[in-house]
Amino acid sequence: MANMKEIFDTCKNIAVVGFSRDLSKAAHTVPGYMKKQGYNIFPINPNAETIMGLKCYKSLSEVPEKIDMVNIFRPSQDCLEIVEEAVSRHNLNGDIKLIWLQLGIVNNDAKMIAEENGIEFIQDACIYVEHKAVR
């Protein structure tokens, strides 16, 4: 995936790790925007049953559907463990083409592990801002 337009055209199933129930947080409004744009959103939040009427999953491994992208709204220090789970799922199922860390979230160890396993990696960028720029 060489560019943002291609990413948004091909990554239709997005697992959102850290999808918040708090309506005032970007971790709620940004995935909500993507849902309104027609993307299939899978909330990963072990502390909720549903968010925005969508069933929540405790982990990436619980999502029964194909995942194209993992969008992470968690602190930088939590990302390595999440990316390791994504890599395991990628190696088992062949899904997860891209891992996206939201604006302000950076973890270069996670980036290295993802890319070594053939998963594209974006960090410190807002999916909402990037989507609006190409649409």
C-alpha cells in the first residue's frame, strides 16, 4: 500500500484497540467517523459489551471476521504487546495488512516487529485527518 488513498480503498475491516465508551474522546469519535464512512469497525475493549451498537471484543484474537487494519488508541508503552498479538494473528490467519498508531502514539520496537513480519506500520498520525485529506 503505497499511499493513503490505497489504504482507505483496501482496508475496509478495522479493529480499533482502545475504542472508548467516552463520547468526548478521540478514541470514540474517530472510530465513529470511520463507521459512518462505511468501514466495518470491530471495537477491542475488554471493559465494554458494546459501543455504538457494535459488539466489543476483549482481544484481536476474538474477532471472528477478517481484519485488514488494526487502529490503536492506547499509550505508546502498551503498543508492543498489541502488535505482538496482531503479528501472531497475521501469521495464523493471513489477515492484518496494516497497523496504525494514532496521533501522539509512537513505538519503534512495535514498528520493527510489524515490518519484519510483513505488516505495514503507520504511527503518530490521525486516521480521521488522513481520511479527510484523501476524500
